[in-house]
Amino acid sequence: MLDGLPLEPHVVPGEIRTYPVVVGSYSGAPHEDCPHLLDRLCRWLNEPEFRGAGSATLATAVLRAVLAHLYLAWIHPFGNGNGRTARLLEVYILLAAGVPSPAAHLLSNHYNQTRADYYRQLRAASESGGDLLPFVMYAVQGLVDGLRQQLAEIRQQQWGIAWRNFVDEAFREEKTPAAVRQRNLALALSETPEWVAVSEVPMLTPLLARAYASKSAKTVSRDLNALAARGLIDRMRARVRARREIILAFLPLRRAVEIREPALGGG
């Protein structure tokens, strides 16, 4: 964990410190107490109260992971790398409980992305006299927000795959150069949710640039009209956009509502 990092002479990776440590305004536990505190922490985290059953298993694991992180940060048993160790322990507990790896890293990501708030919450918890709930709520909210973001990204990817399949099916029996161009154009337009100026269409991707390099503006216009006739794009004045929302009719209602793109105005 500390391999390759510049360390002070008294820091021995993997060994409990034998000297006092101060981080900002916070003083770590007395070094002579660290072995006992670590042992007590490990025994506490393995007690029956942290063994959830059924649907409570995940919630219990999250609480166990957050508390393990918090108490290890408080004890501060090492000369360096305590934050890294606390985050690693948190990830390990979540992975051991069956949390998928991308989700198990969300708490660590949350702390890094809200570093100032993380230290404020950590300090407030250490000065609270034992009130851990605000820190737990801060951590869990970050986990929930991260999960929602991941789910939104997954749904967007699923939507993109469904759209590509839909476009491929529309051109399945057509292999002419014009049909190939139009298929690639429909897919390229779907990569942006915004309206695209017709004059910019041939330059959307290197593939389209090559396809339209020897073609006139009339060819571009004919291809766009053909896609509009198929219902794959909207064309308004000198702008166009892919009609990806037509895929929503084939998705479950809840998912369709969650991933629906905001309405785009013409002009």
C-alpha cells in the first residue's frame, strides 16, 4: 500500500506505530493503546450483531464497513496510510458480503470526491462524544447517490444497445452504399442528445466524413430525408436529431420513465 511512496524514517509499513501522531487538530490514539484498540475493534466487528440475515445482510455489511472505516481512522494505528487502510478495509467488508466490485468502491469514491466534507464529518464524529449517526448518514447518502449514478449509466448503455439493434433491424435487408451510409448516419446522430446542424452532419464521425467526402450536400439531404421517412430522425429547418425515444415504447414503463431524455426544443 505504501510501496514506492516517500516515507519518513520512523514509518515502517505494516507495523503499528510506537510514537504519537497528530493529523491537523486531531491526535491519534496513544501508541501504547493501539494494539488493544485494534484487537477490540476486530472482535467487535465480528460479533453477532454485525451478522445480518436475509435482506438485512447488505444493510448490516454497509454499517459494519462504515464503522470499521471510522474507528480505524480514529485509532490511526500506523505511521502512514491510515486513510488508505480504512478505505481498503471498507471495500473488503463489502466485497465479502457479496457487494459487486464497482459498487464496493463507491464509498471510497464518495470520500475522495467530497474530501473537505469527509474531513469535516470525521472531525465532528470524533468530537461528538459518540454520536456516529451523522457520519453514517453522510457515508450512506454517498453510497446511494453513487448507486443511482451507476444505474443511470447502465440504463443509458442498455438504451444505446437497444437503439443500435433497432437501427440494424431497420436496415437488415438493405446492403446498398446508400443504406450503409444512412445506417451509420442514424447511429452517429444518436451519440448526441442535441440537435445537430445539417451542415455538420458529414463531420460527425470519421466514418461519415469518408462516406460523404465525394458526395454533395444533396446526397446528405436525401439521406436525412430517407431517415426521417423511416421515423428514425426528426428534421426541423436546418437541424436534425435521432429519435431515440421511440425505443422507450419497447421498455418496461418504470425504466422508460427513468431514462427518458428531456424534451428538446426546435428552432
